Amino acid sequence: MRVPALAVIALSTLILLAGCTALRRPATRPEFRAGAATVDISPPTLPVRIAGGFLEGAGREMKDPLHVRSLVLDDGRTRLALVVVDTCMMPRDLIDEAKRLAHARCGIPIDHLTISATHTHSAPAAMSCLGTRADPAYQAWLPGKIAEGIAAAAANLQPARIGWASVDDWQHTHNRRWIRRTDRKIKDPFGADTALANMHPGYLSPDVIGPSGPVDPELSVLVVRTRAGRPLAVWANYSQHYFGAPAVSADYYGHFCRHLARLLEEPGEGNGPFVAAMTQGTSGDLMWMDYGAPKSDLTLDRYAAAVAASAARAVGRASDRDHAALGIVERRLPLAYRVPDEARLAWARPIAAGIVEDRPKDRTEVYAREAILLHERPRTELLLQAIRIGDLTIAALPNEVYALTGLKLKARAPGGAHFNIELANGAEGYIPPPEQHHLGGYTTWPARTAGLEVQAEPKIVEALVGALEQVTGRPRRVERDEPGPYARAILAARPVAYWRLNDADGGQAANAVPGGRPARLRGGFAWYLPGVGTGSGTGAGEVLQPSAFSGPHQLNRAIHVAGGELSADVGGGKGGYSAVLWFWLGERSGASDRDGVLVRAPGGETLRVRQDQRHDARLAFGETTAPATFRADAWHCAVLVRDGDRVQVHVDGQAAPALALELPASAPSGGFVFGRGLQGKLDEIAVFDRALTAAEIAGLWRESGLDPRE
């Protein structure tokens, strides 16, 4: 039958319109699915070797079970797994074997698997570490159990929703590495007094000045629910090293899961069908003890319950999403170890040769053997991962990472939210920021647990930020300073230099004056400590708050000088200048007779500060000492002013100078130097090429909004 031409045209038009409509209709988005599972990995036989101390321990009874906890996510295009194991550390080859077995069982690509350790110090030794030999039977058995857990989670995949959130929990993690008084250094394992910072100084110790680094208080949660809204899994992340439990135990991580399940009214103690997990954040220098306060009677179970309560608050803030795009990028980073020189080897060889049954009996034998091992294995390769879950990013790295490094990654990650998982895909030891090596201590002593090259930390940060850019397709965030009232007042007064000391890394302090010179740093110092008005980070001041210095949205930071100094050539000749700076001289418990330079001007005139064993401090200029004293454990503002041959020093905005003298000006020789010989913190240093008036000084003080004497 012949079809009329008009009918053909009409039919063609309908087909064309239908095709266009089909082209305009959005493609159906694949369904988001998730599955979770736990597998008991308690040792089948006892006793077992226990890692976590300098020397080998033994576990003869089970205090609580150990688990591998697995979460598999699938966005319809990409499938990945997050896995955490109740163990101290795992070597790369053990994890690689677990990944190979898991891939064979459930098909998830090997490079889409992230396997980390909780870092309990009370579990069987899955690897050799310091004076502990690996437990061979447990080490051989563990990879199969990890693979079993991943396969079980993959088998449990079901339609799901996902969300994430975080809360700040300042109360349950603190910096455990404190800077010591120069007369209270600790001997290193090689017999020298080199440790100007070390872990666990004791509560309110008289030997220390203050913490050597900041805290990351953020407790993050990844929340997975069924389509019906029932909790399927909560993956938590917190930067706290471990609590401490008798072997064999999952430490607080297992107790946390039980308490969180109870708070969410889910049966099974977080071990299935609802799965709870706590992953290790960047806690290489963090611990639950607050050494700036008296000792508490906190128990492991009470601690775990309190952290679980914080996690439950975060769960309540998480907004569910029907879908989240997934991605994962791996980077392999070759690095060198800090290998021993011939003198160190000559010391180590006879000691190591005397070790009986490959089991060191003391710290000296431990580090002698470690020197030999680093000599025999001078290089290694790190496996780093960047993970994307919607607008959330995760960095996974095989190290024990300082909180400062974790904060850098969070500040620079391109995603909307970010957390870090340490001791993932291997165990390559501590990675102190480069400046921390100068301070020494356990986390810097060369060994497999702390042996990477001095510049390892910035290389790892850069590699991970680059991987995060790749997995998100977005550029890194750039950290920007936000001047508060005090900073705006300083800048409005037109200084030639203003070092806010909010920097987080490098060997220079940025100048807030456009085009101004940075200050150089040398010797011992530590970045990113709590600054003026922010809080102390310890004791009653543990919760840090924005201040008048840094505005309402960021925390003010400071630098701790410990044998180091800042210097810059920014003028300050014979005619006149002013140097404004804030200083803090240490915790009251560490009071001692000591002094240091606050500022040395180009003409050689030097303002010093002296304190005594009562922690009272006075300013001094040459042989002249100010009569007034002030608390050394509070922040104070000092202003050194030269106006012709007259020199004055003002303290805390007082119109009347604390010191005033006639001193003929000398020809400039060099630049300004700050902090030489000082033990304590400096902040907000500004230099002017003119003499500030008493009224201007009082005005700056008012703009600070602070009174450090209170």
C-alpha cells in the first residue's frame, strides 16, 4: 500500500521529535550501593608476640576481640573499599597480599583498595618493629582474613545513601610531644644530649616549655544508610594515637564501635549487621593525655564512650545523599632513608652482633640493629592514595603523621570536606615536618619507624595534594590570611614589615606588607602553635577560638623558638624605628631562671626578657632592668621605640614606658633579630621605620581586644 507524502512527512517529523526528546532526556544515573562487614581476627592460638613498645611483649589472654572492618562503595561506575584492621602496623607486602586475595575473591581492582591499621599497641605483631619480631603464624594468617572481610562486604552490597559531617572534639586529643628546657635535654640512643623535644613529659612537668605542635581536633564521620534510612555503617576518623590497654585488645577503637552502636540504638556492638569503625587520623604527635593539666582518672571505656558521643553528634549532622561519585588515585613516591655514616656503623656493628636470637634486650641494641637495617636498605617507596566520595576527599598515607601535616592537607585539599587516614597501605614510620628534626626526640631517631629523609614530609604533602587535584578535577585550595581588627590596625599604621607568623611550613615567615621581605628562620623552632588570644591548647585553654588578631573565621597561630631565631633586614637606621611583638615564655610548671632576646635592632641595641623560678618576668635593656614584673605564662606585647638618641620600651599598651634611657644611635650593622636564645613563643611581629607615639601604641593595644594579664 502506498503511503501519502504528507503522512510520510508527518511520521518523519514525529520520529525526529521523539529522537530529540530522547537526546534531551538525562541519562539514568547508576544506583549507589554500599556493603559493610566485620571479620574476627583474634589470634587463634596464644601466646602471641605484641608490638608497640621498644621491646617485644607477649599476649597471653584475650581482653576483647580484634576485627577487620570493611566498607565497600559502588557508584555504578567505580567500586572501592575502605578497610581498617585492629593491629598496630602492617608492612606493605602483607597488605599487598591481602589486596591480591581480595581481588581474586570479589573483583575489586587492587588499586581501589585502602587497608589501614587502627594502631592498637595491644595486638599481635603483624610486622617487625624496633625490638619486636613479627609473629610469623599470625602474619601469615592475617592477609586471608582481611580478604575475607572485603569479600563479605562486597557480598553485602545493597542500594544505599551516604553522607558525611564532622565536629571538633578538643577534649580528647592533645599534643604529646613537648619542647624541653635547654638544661633538661634527653639523651638519644647514641649517647648524646640532643633531644630538645620528646613524647610524654609527664603532667605539669618542670622539664618542659610547651607543646611542639598543634592539635587536629576534628572528628569526621562517613555515614552510610539503607534506602529505608537504617544505619548501615559509620566510618569515623579521629587523630588520637591510642589509649593503652593490656594485650590482647583492640584498645579504644573496639570500645568506640560498641558505644557508638548503643548510641545509635543498633544491635551487634558495631560488628554487624550495623558496622562501626574508627580509622586513625594524623596522630603521630597526639595522645589523649593533656600534659598541661593535672592527671585525670579517665579510663579506657569512659574515654571511648565520650569519643563515641562526639561521633554520634556528627552522625546527626550528616545529610544523606542518594548518590556520590567515587574516585581513587594512587601515587608511588620513592624516598631515601637517613642512613648511618661510618662512625655510626662502627658504633652499631659490634652491638648488633651481640643481639641474642634476634631479640634486642634494651634501647641501645634496638637502635644499633636499626642502623644496620637502614644501611642495608637505603631507599623505599611509599604508596599514597587520594580518594573522592562526592564532595568529600580522603588522603591515605603509610606513615605516622604529625597533626600539623594533617592540617596542611585539610587546608589545601580541593574538596568541600576532607580527612586523612594514616598507616594505610604500609608502615613507613614517622614523618616529622622538617623543622621538627632539629628538635630531636624519639620520632626523629633514625630507624625503620622514623627513618625517612628530612624532606619527606613536604614531598608527601605535595604528592597527595596533587593526587587530590587529579581525583577531583579541581585545583587545591590556597590558604589566605584574614586580618582581624588588630592586624588591620597594624597594617593601617604602615609598617615596613609585619610577620603574622601564621605560617605552617618552610624556612621563612611571610610578610603581610605587600612586597615586604620575609623573615628568615634558623635553628630550633616549631610552626603553628596557638597564638595570642586563641587559647593555650592545654588545660583550661585547650579549646582554641578565633581572636581579634585573625578575625572571626580562623585561628591565630604563633611560632615557638627553641634555640632558633628570626631575622630580616628591613631598615631601622639611626633616625628612628619601632619594633612591636608579642611573646609568651612557657607553661608555669616549667619555670626556671632564664633569659633570651626579644629583639636586637640593627644598631645593636637589644631588648631582653628574664624570668625566675616563680615564673615572674622582667624586661631588660643592657644593664637596665625594668622594675615591674609580669606573668611569664601569659601573652604580652612589647614595643621597642628609638627616636634619635632616646630609646623606650612599652609593655601591654601602657603610655608610660617600662624602660627609658638615652642611648646614642650607632651605625646599622645587619638587620633585626628576634628570639635569639629565647625559650617560648613569638607572634605578630611588626617593624616601623619611624618612632610610634605613646598614643599610637595605646591605640594598637585597644584594637587587640585582649588583656594577657587576666
